[in-house]
Amino acid sequence: MELEDLNNFVQTANEEQLKAFGFLGQWLMENSPKYCTCACKCNQNCEIAKSLGGALMAAGQKLQGQ
């Protein structure tokens, strides 16, 4: 799966899928400080993590717009 596949998935996702992505995004925002404790801050520098975060944010925005 390519990173752009995440964005394509979000664009065609149904409401239930968007809600699941939204739940995952909320969980990550709340728990990242608890679980991501390495000094290198890879969750902020990793392209995959950034892309996933962007896709989760887009899913939340799309769900709010419905």
C-alpha cells in the first residue's frame, strides 16, 4: 500500500469507515504522549506517521462536512 492510498481511501470511505478513522485519530492524539516517549521524536519526523496523521485529519474533516 502506498501512502497516497490512504488519502484515496479517505476520499471514498463511507460514514462508518470515517468514524473508525476518526476514533483512531482521536486515540492517537490522546495516547501519543503516553506511548511515544523516545528522544528522537520519530512520530513527528517520520513521513509515514505524518501521512497517516494527515489522512486521519482529512477523515475527520470529511465526516464533519457530511
